[in-house]
Amino acid sequence: MSSSRKFFVGGNWKMNGNKASIDGIIDFLKKGPLNPNTEVVVGCPQCYLSYTRENLPEEIGVAAQNCYKVPKGAFTGEISPAMIKDCGCKWVILGHSERRNVFGESDELISEKVGHALEAGLKVIACIGEKLEERENNQTDEVVFAQMTALQPNITDWSRVVLAYEPVWAIGTGKTATPEQAQDVHAKLRNWLSENVSSEVAESCRIIYGGSVSPANCAELAKMGDIDGFLVGGASLKPDFVTIINAR
Ligand code: PGA
């Protein structure tokens, strides 16, 4: 188990919540107690970025859940990394499976977004993962390596990237990957980084798991050597999130 990689737990609120429920989340996060050895970032709806940033303790990061690939312009409905920073936030989640599969974002667009977000100075939670039929057809490696290959040319600073492996079949389904299934892909991703980027990046890059992480399964997952934390959807809206933050 690596001690050099700080355990990282991200929350992904998705399109949930309002100021009142965000107040509740802020309350339980303030109450904690949160393991100081875990880096915590919450992914919040764009319209609440400022509100969340202003009310959450400084040591907890705030991420947008998406952004566009240029600083400004005629792109109705989009927001830019510059705007996220202007709201006081330092992170963005990109390439989430819902962006890929509900909104049809391509590997190429996601890669461009990651490139621009890094260029603008944000830190990025970059998400990848295979669908159920791809896993059943033994295409998991092929799919995640293709997603990595698309991302890589635009990643200019790996120290500001957290990689989230989220098998699509495990997201919001209550069907978590087993610790062995997740560890297997994480180890292959780390090996991919070693072969295609550098051994330093392979050693230092946090690879987190997402997909139905809960208080019941987080401790076993957190024991695996290549699982450096979690991206948590549903459970990040509830006090359960504190248990997951403290999983290791
Ligand atoms: P889930 O979502 O924890 O609700 O499965 C994870 C995610 O979408 O990041």
C-alpha cells in the first residue's frame, strides 16, 4: 500500500440539492470528524459553486461537475474554468459517465476540456470506465486504455489530475465492483501510466474508484494497494459520506 499518495475522496452531488440541503451537508462535514489524511472535494451543481465555497470549511475542496474547453464566448449554457476559479473553486470533474453517455461527450471533447481546465489552472478529476456489455465482452482493458490514450495528449500536468475509474454498470446501481475487480483495473491503469507517461506519474497519480461506494463496502475497497480513494455519488449527500472519507 502506498503511503506517498494522499487518500482522496470526492463527492459528486450530480443534479441534486438546494441551499437548504447543502447546508445540511456542510453541517455534517463540519461535524465530521474527518480524517486529516484524506483530501476531500465535493462536486456541486454549477449554480451553487459560490454558495458552497463560501460556506464550506477551507480545507474541503469544491469542484464543478463539468466545464467547456475555452475561456469564454458564444456557448450558451456552458461555463468555463475561469468562471469556476472566479467562484473560488479549484477543481472540476470531467468525463463523468453521465456526461459521456447521457450527453454524448466524446473522448476527444473530454480530452480537450481536461487540457483547457489544466491550462487555466484547475485541478481535474478525470473519469473513465467501461459499460456492462463491454465488461461482459472482456473489453474492459481495451476501453479504459482507449479513454486514457485520448486523455493523455492534453494532460500537461499530471500532478493536478486525479483519475477516477468508474465502471458504468456500478454507478447508481448498488452493484459495486468487488475489491478484486477494482484493484485489477487500477493496477492495469497504473501500469499503463508507467508505460505511457512515466514511472513517477504512475507512482504518484491517485487512482480512485467510483460506483456505489457505501459505508458497507468502502473499508474493503480502501485496503487495496492501488485504490487511492473514491468518487461517491448517492452516499455523498448523506452523513454516510463521513464514514467513506474515513475509510482508511
Ligand atoms: P454512485 O455514483 O456512488 O451513486 O454510484 C458515483 C458517481 O457517479 O460518481
